[in-house]
Amino acid sequence: TRLNAPFSLLKISGVQTEIWEITKSGTDVLLSSSAGLLLLRNNEVTEITGQYNNCVRFLPGNNTTFLALGKGIVSVISRTSEGNYVIQKQYDLGSEEVVRCGQVKQIGANTDRFAIWCTTRFKEAIYIELGISATYLKTQKYTTRNGWETDNFYPLEIGDSTYFLSDRNALRYRPELDKTNTSVCFSKAGDIRNLFYSD
């Protein structure tokens, strides 16, 4: 966004909760909040889900189907041609609360399975694979035993590589080293951090 680009402010009445992220969905606006995933349309707010939501990520090349991720749950939601939002799937993440998300990627040639890297409330990394139509869920959590460092990291995809960036640090995920639950598969990525920050 250009620094001199025009903008306007809109006061949303009737919303008394924390808004964590704002996402465009066509002409709609999706509000990720502590009260759930909310829909702002024509200056009116309605509820899509009542589950605590932190982020929304659309499937690649798809502007109608997305993942809604938050506290203990990930939902697969689609917008119909009539403008309704339909929950296709919901997956239980247990006690995990996803707070920051990377981009959704398709897994190989399988058009029904997708993956996303996220970080959690407790500043750990979690990798999620799931099915959009068929029921399928696989998760893997990464902690300091894997070379992970405790920080407010944001997942970052550059080409086929996955990085995690904070204002102080950057980590590179090394899939070739990820063989067991205790594999050290994260390493420092100072070159990536220097692309974004200059000390």
C-alpha cells in the first residue's frame, strides 16, 4: 500500500470484542475476533462461527474457500454464489491456539489436501495438514528441542522454502532434517532477517 494512498475509517457499531485480523472476501469483510469469525456486510455485523478466531487464509487460487484458525479449532468455510458462508469441515486442535499463520499450500497433486504453517499462543510452531472435502487431519508441533526459538515469529514462505520471522530473529525450516519428533530441523536465517530489518 502506498504511504500516500487515500483511506477512510469506519466505526463498526455493536461489536464489543477484540478484533485480531481483518480480511477481504469479495465485497465482504471478515473480522477475526475473540467472539468468533464475524461478517461485516453493508455496515452490519453477523456471526459466521462462534469459535475464537485469530486468522483467515484462503486456499491458493481460490477466492471463496478459506481456513479459519484460532483457539482449539480450524474450520474450512466456503462462500456460496448467493453470498452465504457454509462451514464444510471443522477440525479439533485440542489445546492449541493458533495466533499467526502462513499461506495455505496444496500438498502435491492432491487437490483435496492442503497444509499451513502457524505459530501458537505459547510461541511454538505447528504444521497442519487437512482435507477440504474428505476428513483428514495431521499436525506436528515444534519446540526448542527441534532447534526452535521462543519468539513472536510470523511464518513466511519464499519460493519452496519456509521461514519464521520476528523483529529480532529469523529461522529456516529444513525439511531434509525433519525425521523424528526430536529432529533439530530449524536453523538461524540471518540473511532473511537482513532483507527486512537494518540494525
